[in-house]
Amino acid sequence: MFNIKTYTVILLSAFFMSAITAKPAFSQNNGGDQFKLTAFPNPSSSSITIKYELPQNTVVKLMIFSVDGSVGKVLFAGNRTAGEYSETYDISTLAPGQYFYQLQTESDLVTKPISMLSGAAKQN
């Protein structure tokens, strides 16, 4: 029979083992890299272009959001046929700092970091 100390150790061990083997919360992918996703220039202070390639027809949601999770802008939401796409977003109105861009399809979700620079940083 287990005592409370043994039971607690078992529960904590199970918790830590599942945390170690889990995928990162911000990059979930159900079948390998199903699409290409890049952003440039990164870092940027004026605009950023996000390019992605879809191997098949799918529903897509592409967005930029801040580190606190608030959505900065949904760049596209809807159906896309297989092919290459790009979306350009004017980021000059966003506060400098770290943001993320995310592409979600019916089977995949990928989130990558981007850096927004202040206007003064452009003068380097």
C-alpha cells in the first residue's frame, strides 16, 4: 500500500516526465513540417513580409500578436489553395519589442518570433 509521500513522488514524477516529453506550447505540428513559413526583414521597424507555402488546399489563419497574447493583426483568415503566398504588414505603429507570427491550418500550428525595432533603430 502507498503512503502519501510515495503517492506524491509518483505524481510529481509523472508530471515532470510528461512536461519533458511534451512539444513546445508555441510550435505544434501534427505531421512534420507541412508548410514553409518565413518572415523578413526580421528585425524590422517599418513593415514585415510573411511568406508561406501550402502543400494542399486548407483553411488558413495568419496573425501577428504580442508576447502577452493579444492579437496585433489577423493578416489572413479563410480558404487557400495549395501554393505560395505572402502578406505584408505595416508594423510602424506597433511598440518596439518582441512579437510572434503564427500560421494555423486545419492540421498544423506554427508560431515564430519577430522583433519590432523603434524608428530610431532604422538610422544605423
